[in-house]
Amino acid sequence: MRRILLIGGAVIAVASLFGTLGAGGSAPEDATGDAEAERFAERIRGIAMSCAACHGTEARAETAIPRLAGQPEAVVRAQLLAFKADQMPGATVMPRLARGYTNEELAGLARYFSQLDPQFEPEADTR
Amino acid sequence: MHRTIARIRSVIPALVATALIVASPASAEAQGNAPWDRVDPAQELLDGATPRAESIQIDLPSVTQDGSSVPLSIEVDHPMRSDDYIEALYVFATRNPSPEVVEYHFTPLAGKARISTRVRLNESQTVFALARTSRGAWLAGTREIRVTVSGCIAQGNAEKGPDFMQTRVRAASRARPGEPLDVRTLINHPMETGLREDSNGNAIPERIVHSFRAEINGETVLTARFHRAVSANPYLLFYIAPGQSGPLHLTWEEDTGETATATAEIPAA
Amino acid sequence: MTRMPMNRRQALKRMGTVGAGSLLAGAGVPLFAGSRTDRVVVVGGGFGGATAAKYLKRLAPGLNVTLVEPAKRYYTCPFTNLYLGGMREFESLGHDYRELSDRYDVRVLHAFAQDVDVEGRRLQLENGSTLRWDRLILSPGIDFRWGDLEGYDKRAPEQAPHAWKAGPQTKLLRKQLVAMEDGGTFILVAPDNPFRCPPGPYERVSMIANYFKKNKPRSKILLLDAKDTFSKQGLFEEGWRTHYGDMIEWVGRSADGRVVRVDPELLEVETEFGTVHKASVLNVVPPQKAGAIAHRAGVADDSGWVPIDPHTFRARRAEGVYVLGDATQAAPMPKSGFVANTQAKVAARAVIADLAGEPAPEPSWANTCYSVIAPEWGITVANVYEVHEGTLREVPGSGGVSPLDADAAFRSREAAYAEAWYAAITQDIWGTRPA
Ligand SMILES: Cc1cc2nc3c(=O)[nH]c(=O)nc-3n(C[C@H](O)[C@H](O)[C@H](O)COP(=O)(O)OP(=O)(O)OC[C@H]3O[C@@H](n4cnc5c(N)ncnc54)[C@H](O)[C@@H]3O)c2cc1C
């Protein structure tokens, strides 16, 4: 079931080749201020919404496709970058999708997902 | 070859012109900025004449996801009487590697100057048609098309298969009195453009069916000249004037000189 | 964040909008319901419409959102082919609107929209009532071009089903397949582009072959196509050879596959060059256009589809009207449920920004079309899209189809992911909990 997590260990190794593990996952800090940061955050939210089509709302669904909500930022970031670099053996659609985004966007997504409540129906969602 | 390159070059400035034309067709024409003004082979044909931008209806989808086979229909709204008819219709694509697409030569036996076919369009561009009447007047029509590349729609390259040069023809079985009769034709042929490479990276030489002739009772109805922008397995729908009946003979000729034929019986009305 | 103009702040607050720039929005930051009520009416509770309603309320809980959809239970077209192939129960394809109404406070009206008054900003329902809107979202899916294919009129589907909208038609086709004698011929007539779900006809014959192989192994499948090429063609042909030998015969347009006349009584079809084929079960996928309400609203063009502004999915031909999904002219995006879902999110954000007098946020779309060829044998095409010089395109370097010659384990993984995708997207849209 949890194929991605199974290969997670290998992924971290791959990612350290890229030297990405230590880097911050959000917009470049020196970007031209708040407006830029805000636009970047909006963009990440927009992209994350399209991920929901396979990962469920806020990436909380747990099926053969893994839940991303609440996953460690470094792991997800490493995985996304490895997908993009075609370094995930046996990967299916993810390399083709990951190539549609910049490294900053993938890192931003990892951060975004890591901060989500993994509970399927958190109270805050029920209105 | 040199000639082709020269043509491509000359098309580039036309692209700019095309954009202007879309914005304001009437004034652009007045300024000599119509697409045919910038396409050498069109200029050669016109030989100084200015076509009237009327009477030609071009049907193309406004957007296509498969530029390798775009349905194209053209109708010239003009009589087909022996003293005044459309004798030629030329189609050009401004942004293709070479602008000539296809040309048709009608006789009054065609009954109406209307055809349907399938063409290759490399990218978003202006397609235009020029028609010459038997009295020497020129008509013109244009149409814009947007070509997108979509991973969801396969773009096929027809290969030379066992059905190579197999032909098909079908004439409408029920002729409506007084109405031209439609005839559909097809020949299986990959229409190699000469622009493609095989899996080993070698250029595949150009090899196309370049001409077509339809005759009824030995008299010509229509001839056509296909360029490499005609899609693989050239398809052509044309008409035959009312009152004609008997055997319809079709001949296609490849650039190797090889020919293929087909026959259909045109029923009396 | 402080640069946000006050009027925007106020407008967003009215709608109870999740603070822009708050990455934590979905992660437990309390959201407040706004008091002022901008009215957004959504027509169609399918992939596009239901997603739009939910995401409008997720992003702006204070908005007044009404969803107009005649059915109490929506059956998805996705996976109807698996049902036809005996791999899925029909009821497992049904979803209701409880999450939208109970959890997200969307007003769900089970009614049919009859007409749109764009100037007066009103939607007329078939039951005689009228809804006022500040923004209108249409996601009506497709309607058929009855009469374009000679003989295939409105009554023809009773004998020769299309099964291209999920429901009684799907069940009728299944019933006919079950009743068919072993050794019969199933014919599927496929249309020219553009049409709903480019890989759909090819997945369908795969699934019917799966059913025949187990139950009626002497039967034959003939796919008569108006096209010379089709979506994921190499992968489908490979899968057909692997699993079904020569049971499936595909006839492309240049091999005289284009059907020009249907006789639904005799279950006969005639091709362009005059070949007549007789079927035991005949499935005709007719030519299509945007759902009728889009034409009533005057937003469709001569192509039969709706041109949209690619940044927002606002209809080019009307103020305040947004259109989603199959009804749109969004090439190179396919007419898929996945794409409709991502378009709906782009439009929901654009509508909220529009109501606040702000420019729309930068859009982002993706698509993955899964097709199941046999149990444990799935294939995909995936893409990411962007706006470039005013038109939609695939992000260069991204996307593509599954590799040819992949091993069985790869195909089996994509089949498992197809099931997982279905569970996730129906959760994302209708709140159906993954089993
Ligand atoms: C056999 C088949 C298999 C498919 N498989 C897949 C797949 O695997 N993956 C995928 O992504 N896509 C698939 N699709 C495509 C998918 O079904 C469509 O792309 C998707 O449904 C489009 O969403 P939509 O919102 O545009 O339309 P729909 O989902 O059709 O929703 C339209 C809704 O609007 C309602 N409606 C219409 N007119 C009115 C009106 N006037 N008033 C009120 N309500 C109205 C209808 O009742 C309907 O509920 C498949 C399609 C078919 C036919």
C-alpha cells in the first residue's frame, strides 16, 4: 500500500545528492518582500489544490496513493525533487507531473503539506 | 530546395502582417497587407491582380489538437456555368514549412466549387484560399486556426502499410434532382513530407501522391495537385453537376510516377 | 501582506475568505463566516460544478453559494467502463450532495436550469422559480448533436445506447452485453475530436473484452472510428494484444472506419465508403457540444463549445459568467473529470478575487487520465498546464504517457492508482469517504 513511504529511505539518500535537504522550503527569503511572498504562497495553495484530485482534499486521503498531509517536509521535498529528476525507480505519473513545477514550487508544496492536519475531517474543516 | 528556403524566409514578415489583418481586415487589405501579398507563390499566381475578399467560405475548426489531420472544407459561392465558373482554387497556409497546401482545377461538370479534405497545419496560423473564375477574376478568403499540442490526442504518422495506394470511392446513391452529387474519395498513402526522420535518425525522403483526376464519360470534372501539406491518406470530397451519369474514373499519381485508379457508377437522376 | 488595499481586505472579510497568503489555511486556522452575502450560483453538480461549490465555500465560507443539479445522486462516467467490464458495482459510482449541504452549507437545489438572463443576472429554473446571482458558474457537461449522425436521433439510444452519460444508459448497455449470445459482435462507434474523455472509447472496448474473455470468449469487438489516431494508442494496442489477442479490431477513418449512418432498429451501421456492419450490441458515442444551458446563456460559439479566458475560466462572451469542464474550449486540456476539478478550483479563486475587485491569482491545472485495460493493467497520460502568451499550453518538459513495454508490475501499480484516484477525487468533490 505505502509504496512511497517504503522507498522513502532511498529517497532521502537521493535528495542529499541534490543538497536540498537543508534548504528552506518556502519562497526565497530575499524575494521582493511581502507581496512576492504572498503571491508565492497563493501559487502554492493553487498547485496544492490540483494535487487533491489524486491525494484527496488537503492531501488527506489515504489510499494506494499516499497521504501527504502532516508528512515531514524534508521527506516530501526530497521525494518530489527525486521524482522530477527521474530518480525514483518504478515511479509512474509523478515524474511527468513534477516536471511541470520549479524546484521552489516543489519545496513550497512539501512545506505546505507538512503543515496540514493529517486528520481526515479536522474540526476546523467542519462549518 | 533553394526555392523553398527563400519562400520560408519570405513568409516570416508575413506573420507580422497577418496579425494586423486579424485586427482590421479591410484597411489591411487596402494597404496591401493581405496574407497573399506576402506569400511568393500566391504573388506569382496573382501576377499583379488584386483579389476580391469575398465569396469564399473556408471551414476549419477554430482550434485543433491534431495538426496532422485538420478537416478543411471550402466553398466558392459562384455559378458553374460554361461561360462563367470557378476554374481554379488554391489553398495556402502562411506558417507551414512551405505555404502551398493543395490546388483544384474545376470544369463546369463539377456543378459547384466545393471540396472537403484534410490537411497538415504545423502551428497556429492563417489559412487562405484564392479562386480564379473562367473570366479571369480573383476571389479570396481567409481563416485563422489555433493549433495546440496535446499529449492526450495522439498525433499519428501513417506508415506505408499493406493497403498502400489502395483507393476508395463512393458517390451519393440518391441524387436529388437539380442538385450536384457528392463523391468521396480516399487513397491510402503516408504522404511523406521529407521533413521526418526514421527511428535511426535518417531523413525519410519526400514521397507523396501529387495529382488526382476525375473524369466522367471521358470528360474532366476536376483535377487536383496535392502538396505535402495534404494529410496522410488523402481524402477528397467533390461534386458532379446534375444531369451527369455514367462511369466516373479516378486516377491518382505518385511522384514516383506510379498510379492508382478507381471507378464508380454515377446514377442518372 | 500589509500592502493589501483596505477595500480588498474588507471584501475578503465579508466573504469570510481564508487570509491570502496563509499557508496554514486548511491546517486548523479558524475560519469565520462572513455576514455580507455575495451570491454565486453554480449550475451542474458534476465534476466541475460540485468542486466549484465546495471550494468556493472552503475559501470563502461567507459566500452565499447555490448549486443547481436535478439529480439527488450523481453517477460518475469515470469507472462506468469498469462496471461494464464486470469489475465494479454500479452503485459504487454514485455520490450525493450531503457533504456540500451539511458540512459546507451550500444550498443544493434539485432543479433543472432553463435559461440565463446575463444582463439581469438571473437564472430561470424549469420549475418556474428564478435565482439571482452576482456570479454564475456553469458546468453542464455535454449534450449530443442529435441529427449530425444520420439515423441516431433522440430515440435511437433506446436500442443503441450511447452510455456517454452515466445512469440508465450505462445499465442498458450492460444488460444488452449480458443478454448477448457468445459469438456475437459488439460494435462501438467513436466520434471525431473533440469529445468527452478522449481515451474513453478505448477503455470501454478493453473492459468489454475483459467481460467477453471470461463469459463469452467467442465474441468479437469492432471499434469503428472517425479518427486515424487516438489517445494512448500504442499503450492500448499493446494491452489489447497482451490480454485479448485479436478479439478487438480497431478500424480508423482511413480504413473506412467513419460511420455516417446508423440504423438503431436493425443494429446496423454504414461507413463513409459504404460498408455495412451488423452488431449484436451497438454502442454509438455521438458527436457532442456544450450542455444546453451554455447555449441558452449565449456563451458558446459556432464550434458548439464555450471560449473562455484561460486565466479565470470566465466566459469570453458574457460578464460575470464562468464556465467549466467539458463545455469549454480549453484545448490542449482534454475533456476529463480530473481537468474539470482543477478548472473549478481556478475559477473558484478567480470568482472570489473578482468579487473583491482584485486580479485573479495565478492559475494552475493538472490532469491525469487513468485507463484500465484489464484487471491489474492500467495506463496513464498526465500533464501540467499553464497560460502562455494568452493561451493554454502544456508546461514544456512536463507530462506524457506511460512507457511502452513496461513490466506487469508497473501496469499493476497504475491500475491500483486508478482505483485510488477514483476514491480521492470523489472524496475531494462529493466528500465520499474512501473505503
Ligand atoms: C465512459 C467515460 C469514462 C470516463 N472516464 C474518465 C476518467 O477515468 N477520468 C476522468 O477524469 N474523466 C473521465 N471521463 C470524463 C468525465 O466524465 C467528464 O469529463 C466530466 O464528467 C466533466 O465534468 P463536467 O462538470 O463538465 O460535467 P458533468 O460531470 O457531466 O456534470 C454536469 C452536470 O450538470 C448537470 N446539468 C446539466 N445541465 C443542467 C441544467 N440545465 N441545470 C442543472 N443541472 C444541469 C447534469 O445533471 C450533470 O450532473 C469519462 C467519461 C466517460 C463518458
